[in-house]
Amino acid sequence: MDVMNQFTEYCRKRWFAFGYAFKGAWDLLRNHAPSRIHILAFVGILAVAYGLDFPLWKWAMVFICSGMVLAAEALNTAVEYIVDLVSPEYNELAGKAKDVAAGAVLFTAIFSALVAGLLIYDEVFLVVAR
């Protein structure tokens, strides 16, 4: 196989990999209600950030924190799917695995909310102090 064919095959595989990723993201948003709550919170903080005219670095923090929460939610959902597959009936360790994965989402959501609160407080305090 020549170099061009190898490159074409590589690109084709990467293209399909993106398709699988979008399929997983769609499944997460369509079938997992907590992800829709996180999206709603993301839209809310976007509106607040726009209204307070956040500087670029604060926008970056909003996107980083929101992305981490959604990524944690996706990983939690993947853990739930895998645990349900390998342990269809109740198992204490399976339950613990699901709980710990849900705890990871809780941690990211709480700390992201704290970051958002600090970003908003800073803007409101600066506006009032002027």
C-alpha cells in the first residue's frame, strides 16, 4: 500500500471515529436526563456571562468547567451502561461503582458552580465598586 492510500485509510478511520463520538454524545443527551440539566445550567451561565460582559479568560473558565461536567456525566453514563451489562442483577460492588461514578459528576458540578460563583461575584463586585 502506498503512502497516499495509507493516509486516506487513516483519515477514513478518524472520520468514522468522530461519527461514533457524535453518536455517543447524542445518546447521552437524548437518554440521560441529568445531562440535559447540565446543558440547561451551561446555557444559564452563558447568558449570565454575556450579560456581565465577561473578559476572555472568564469565558475560557466557563467553557472548561462546563466541558468537564459534561465529560464527567458522559463517563458516569458509560460506567452505568457497562455495569448494567456485566451485572444485570443487583450486586453491591456494581452499586458502589455506579455511586462513585455519580460522585465524580457531583464533585465536578459543585466545583464548577463554585468557580462560576467566583467569576460572577468578581464581576458584580467590580461593577458595584466603580
